[in-house]
Amino acid sequence: MECRRRILIRRRSHLGGNWEMADKSRGAGTTGPTHRSVEIGVAVMMIIFSLIVIGGSLQVGISWAFDGPRAGFFPFYIAVMILVASNINLYQAISAGPQVRLFAEWGQLGQVLRVVIPSAVYVALVSWLGMYVASGLLIGVFMKWIGRYGWGLVLPIAIGVPIVTFIVFEKWFLVPLPKGPIEELLGY
Amino acid sequence: MEEIANLFQGFATVVQPFNIMVMVVGIVLGVIIGVLPGLGGANGVAILLPLTFSMSPTSAIIMLSCIYWGALFGGAITSILFNIPGEPWSVATTFDGHPMAQQGRAGEALTAAFTSSFVGALFAVAMITLVAPLVAAFALRFGPAEKFGVYFLAFCSFVGMSKEPPFKTLAAMMIGFALASVGLDQMTGQLRLTFGFTPLLTGFNFLIAVIGLFGIGEILLTMEEGLHFKGRSAVINPRVVFQTWAELPRYWMTSLRSCVIGCWMGVTPAGATPASFMSYGIAKRISKKGQNFGNGEIEGVVAPETAAHAAGTSALLPMLALGVPGSPTAAVLLGGLLIWGLQPGPTLFVDNKEFIWGLIASMYLGNIVGLIIVLTCVPLLAAILRIPFPIIAPIILVLCAIGAYSVNNSTFDVMLMMVFGVLGYVLKKCNYPLAPLVLAIVLGDKAEESFRQSLLASQGSLSIFWSNWLVGTIMALGLIALFWSLIQEAWTRVVRATATA
């Protein structure tokens, strides 16, 4: 067991290869949310989630009917377990005391948001523009905004990938994907 | 000897040209998935699952399981050449694999890794061939209480044996169960937890969760870390392959030990990742060259790769024989069985002989085909990894969205996938394990059904779970697994106390 623990520590340092580099660049001025505050936030969210499930279970009944346990019986106890476990997690996160360890730097979170925001817009656009046009837009925006590639590379990939997916999914595997006004114009 | 005849019949099914083609396509896709960041075995299989809806179940499972073998092989390439584990179970492979690549012995390391993977998988398949029918025959006697006992055991081992804090594991798992219970209650036909929101009527599909949690979440993590791939190049020529093969038999003991560790850890839901670490650790302690581990010792590649592949393969044993998947990928395959209209579990061995033996035969052939493909295609696969992240990331996002959409032809699912993605990122960073969450979504309905059926039989008394020796043993094993770390701690304390006394 001891040996395994040592390897796990070692593994962490190995995985940390990229982190160490990040740490060095992490000067005095870099800040971000602490790990503790995020842990507390997650635990609180889970507690809220469990209360919603408990409420929903109570609505449909958690007791026994003549034909056995009601529909809310199982989820109710599941939610109680989430509630208990999350409270313990919350307690542990709070009692860990203030610490300097960051969840991530603001800059890193910014990087994450640069993926999350276009993706969120993308999934919203899929139901409106269809899968193909939205996908082309996502690839184009992503390559232009994050990768800063020239149009000579962006356009062929942004147009080519949706066409290839169309051939593979729609034609070969007969999986229909959502289509929007532009596909309608083309007669699909 | 009926099994042998069945197995040969299975081979006859597999060698049909269409199935061979499907196998090769599956392996190639799988290796690519294993190499790409953000795509792993579980979500790779989940994304491609809708493609198989129009195939026969046997061809479909051959394709999907081959994607899994391919992903297992592919993880080694990124570990050795790029020092980036493509999959968590190849982390241990980087310890000695990457130093070897730095010394210019990449070809040797890759050959050793692929060959050991192959050996580990073959050992596990042989075990499945021999053991699965026996387990299934035994499990046919299980009633609802025993079935629940098996689920109980599986989930307890998650809490007791995972390296994450137990209450985080418990919370993650129970959230999975809660999500699984949303929608129509199968026993009473009543709607629950939908709060009048129409898209929730059908409940949460676990495929969406897998694609979001593992796929999108992984991309977000990669983005945050700002990875830059700086890899070593590798050429594998036949001379290196044969030289390495000539050297490998020396490590038969390490190999055999790793096979056994892998099979054991794979059957219990501990999984491939701890198996590879444990195998590496033990090899390091026992080997004569243990001091040199970490500096490019070939034995340090053999041990984790063999164990990881053996574990990954044997994770299918409980899935096939008991209907309890041993890993997230096995869970996705189990979901596939349900979609194709097959009932996973012991009855498969009685009702769907052709399917089950076709699958087992394809495991043998698939691993041979896989070994040949990866040995010949390494430069090509390494080139895929050099595609810059800003190009590959949106393409992976698009593939995830297509996969999520085609599960139920619903654009709501695509949005849900995105929510799961952000959730996966935050949970993973906060050290909540995702595998039990996914497994709970998959098994939630079945666990609840067997639990309520047992309680119905006993008029609501929990004593039914201790009513006979069989279910009692399973439940007791579950409790032991649950409190495993406490038991271990107490044991070491007792030993230490007697040593000092």
C-alpha cells in the first residue's frame, strides 16, 4: 500500500509536468479563485441539488402504496445520501482553512471560457441553423480567434469538415442530422 | 467442451468479410481516438454508438469493442512519444517509456508496449472464455435480491477502493443515481422529478453524460493547461520489432504477474488505471533492475501496459456475465446492448449464443489485427498528434455534438452535453471521480428495480438481503469493500502494535 501511495505521489508529480511550468510563470501578480472556495461552491450546489430531488420525490410520494414502494421512494433516499455526503464534503472544505492553492488562474479560466462561450453559442445555433452550418461557423471562429490562422487555412477546414460529416453521416451511415434554412434552400 | 465448439462458431461469424472490415475500421478509429486529446475509450465509443444502429448487433459490438481495443493501444503512443498520457491508464507507461524515447529507443519502447498490451489482452480474453460461461451459469440462479447485491458490491468497491475521498465518490455516485431516476418510473408508470419540464420526460441518457463529462470536460482541461505537443519522432522497422521481441521473453515473470493483477483489478470495478500503477510498483520492487526504473527500463513499460490492457479487457467479464460493467467504456457497451435489444447479463449466454461467442472470438482476432495496425502505423498516428489544438479541438467538439444529437435526435441533448461538459471540468478539478457517476446513471434503473422487487418480496424488510448464504455473502463482500481502507488501516495498526510489543 505504501508503495502504491508513493507511486501515486510520483504520478501526481509526473502529471504535474505541465503544471510546474505554469507555476514558474505564475508571478506575484497572478490571482484566481482558490481551490477551497470552488470546493465549497460545488458542495453547496450539490446540497441544493439534493434538496430539489428530495422535493420532487416528496411530490410523487415516498411511502408504501398497496402495490409496493411509491415512485419517490428510491430517489428520496438517494438524495438523502447526497445531502449527507455533501455536507461532510462541505465541512471538510471549510475546515481545511484558508489556503493559497488556486483552483486556476484567471488567465487559465479565460482560456477555458474562450472554449465554453463559442461552444455554448454553437449548441444554441444547432437547433436554428442546423448542424452543418453551425459546425462550420464554430470551426472557423475557433481557428480564427484562438489559433489566429489565415483565411487560406480557416476556410477550407471550416467548409470541408461539414461536407465530410455530411457524406459520412447522412449518406453512408444514414444518420440524419439537424438541418437549417440553408440546407432547405439546397433541397434537403 | 461445448464452449470450444461455440467459440469456433464465433470465429466463423467473425471472419465474414463485413465483420473483418468493421473490425479494421473500429481498430483504426479507436487508435485515433486514443491518440487525440479529449477523446477516450468511453466517449469515443459513445459518439460512434449511433453509427451502429443500422448494423446487426454482432457487427455492431465487434466495431465498438474494437474501438475500445484501439483506444487501449493508442494511449501508449502519446505516453511514449509525447510524455502525455492519452488515457489515465497509460500514465504509468510514461515513467519509463518517455525516457526510452528520449534516448532514441522509441521504437523499442513502442514495440514493447504494444506487445505487452497484446499479451495482457490475450490473457484476459482467455480468462473470459473460460470463466464467463461459468459465472453466467451461476448467476442464472440470481433473484432480485442477489442482483441488487451484485450492484451493491460494485458500487461499494468504488467508494472503498478509489483514490478519491470516499464522500466525494459517494456524492458523485448518488448524483448519478438521482439523474437516472428522472423521468418515467418503470414500476409504477408515474412521472417523477421532471417538474413539468417536457424534455426531461425521457430522463437523462447516460451517453450524453459520457460525451459531456469525458469529452467536453477533457477539452476544457486541456485548454486550461495550455498543452503544447512536443513529441519525439519514431520509426518502427522490422529489425527493431524482432530485436525487442527477442528480448521480451526474459520478462515473462513480470508479464505473467501483471496479467494476473490486471485481470483481478479489471473484474472488480477498480479498473485499468490502478492496475497499471500497482503492476509498475510491484515490478519496480521485485525487479533486479528496480533501481533503474524511471530511467528508461523496458520492464517498466512491460509491467503497466500488460496490466492496463488485461484490466481493460477483463472489465468486460462482469458486464457480459452479470450485467455490471467494470469500467465506463464497458458501461457504454452495455448501453449499446440495451439499444440493440439485448438483455445484458447471464441470459445472454443462453439466448444469444451467436452474439456472445462472436464477441469473444472478435476479442482474439481484434487484438491480433490491432497489434499489426499499431506496429505499422505509428508515424502516421504521431502525425495526427501534431495537428495544432485550435484545429483539432473544434472538430472534436463537432463530433461530440453529432454523437450527442444522434442518440435521441434531440437538440436539447446537445445543450445538455455542454452542461455536463462544464460540470465534468469542475468536478474533475475538485477531485470528484466521474466513473461512478456514469456507472450509476447506466445502472440506476436496474439497481432500483431489483431493490424494489426484493423489498416487495419481503414486504419492505431489509432482512431479505441477508436471507440466504448467497445474497448474504455478496452483501458482506460489499461491506468489506466499502470499508476496505478502514480495515486496512486497522490491520496495519494491529501489526505495528504487535511488532512493538
